[in-house]
Amino acid sequence: MSRHNFKNLTIWQKGMDLVSDTYNLIRSFPDIEKYGLSSQMIRSATSIPSNIAEGSSKTSDKHFNNYLETSLGSAFEWETQLNVALMQGYLSNQKFKILENKIQQIEKMISGFKNSLKS
């Protein structure tokens, strides 16, 4: 396996975009969520590109795949938190749909990349 330059990976770039989207989103959350949902969403969003970057430094595809698995788990965690935010009325249905589409695309891309490493 040759090491990947994580900054050139589209999944890392999309993950970084989601981090920005998350910071923009939580600015509208009530103060009560500062150490709750807001904090959780930032951690899970940041975990997506962070694990991709860390995994890219590994010397085998098997090890990289483990980090991609963690990244995928964080993506599903973030999607759940987005649903909680919608249920609590912290964002509009329109904004929810846009962000839901983004996270689902990231999930598909991570899964596809994982599969390409296996072959």
C-alpha cells in the first residue's frame, strides 16, 4: 500500500466541509446546548476527517480500513444528532434535508473507499 495524501482525498475534503457546516449550524442552537448537542456534533463531525487523516498514515490497507470504519461510525453518529436537532426545532426542514444529503453522501463515499481498499 502506498500512503494516501489525505488532503487530496475527496472524503477528507467533504468531511472538512461538514465540520464548517456544523460550526455554522450550532451558532443558532440555544445556549442550553453549548455542552450538550453542540459539543457532540462538533466532536463527531471533526472525527470524520480526523480519522481519515490518521488512517492515511498507516502502512497497510487493513489498518487504514479500521480508521475508515471509525470515521463512518462518526458520520452515522452525526446524522443521528442532526435528527435530534430537527426534533428539537433547532433547524428548518429545508436545512435538515441539505445536511442530511451531505452526510449520506459522505457515508456512501467512505463505504465505497473502504471497499476499494479491500480489493
